[in-house]
Amino acid sequence: MSDQRIALTELNTLDPDVLEKRLGHLVEHSPWIVRCALPGRPFASREAFHAALCTVMRSADPDAQVALIREHPDLVGRAALDGTLTPSSTSEQAGAGLGADSLSQEERDEFHRLNQEYRDRFGFPFVICARENRKASIIAGFHNRLRNERAAEIETAIAEIEKIAWYRLIDSVCDEGGQA
């Protein structure tokens, strides 16, 4: 997460390098998404900026979309257990009840098994907006989505990344009135 929020007016005027640094976390390890959305400035609202981010993700070629999905960590994966998740991912996973101290060993084992099964089937990690889910619905999501075809999972993962980006944007950019 960014150290301090920026106003929409700043987003519309700041140097692209500065914005990429300050808002690059909106899409996990993919600040290029922010940079590619900036030619759409000025944005009339946070929603308009988010739409530009989504357009960049949706218009990327299939290999770039899969690379984008692969930037996301496994839920309750090695990075979470080692404490090397990004601050945003750490907070989001903890909020969904997936913090290391919130899970039994059996639950951690189940997440490890599901993560591996999903990666083996699709070639990328399971991505879900943790802010809109809790442990049980995430596990159910694994089971349901493991039945999908790969193309459907790419589409679903991009849609989930869009949701994640929206929540991170709300945390990072205030509208013209300083509203959250």
C-alpha cells in the first residue's frame, strides 16, 4: 500500500515515473499497467482511472495476461508463510482470515494442496479478491473453478485482479473532495 493517498488532481498531473512508483502496487508487481493507463488522463473520477486500468489489462495479449496473473501470490503460500508478501497482499489475506495465525495446520495443508492442483491444471496461481471473500468461500471457489477450462480461468482471474485493483485504488486515491 502507498504511504500516503494522492488526490485525483495529482493523479492527473504528476510525472508518470512518480505515479508508477506511488501507484504501481494497484496491480500486483505490475506497475506497467498504471503507466499504460496514463495516456487517458485527465481522469474525471477514480472510476474512470480504474476503467483505464481494466482496459489495459483486457487489451493485453494473452501471454501478457497470463504473466500478469502469475505475478499474484498463492493464497497461504510460501510468500505468506515466509512474510514476503507485498503489504497489500498481506493485509488482504489476513482480512479474509488467511493469516498464518488464523489457520490450523490442516487448513494450511488444504490450501497448499489446492494451490498446487490449480497451478498444475492452469499454469498460474488461483486469484480471487480476498476482500470480497472469507476462508470458506475461497475454498469453495477453488473447487468450483478447478472445473473450468483454462480460457475461462484466465478471464475470471483478470476480473478478480480488476476487483483487487479497485480496492487498492480506493485506499490510495481520494476524489476531488478528499473522500475515501
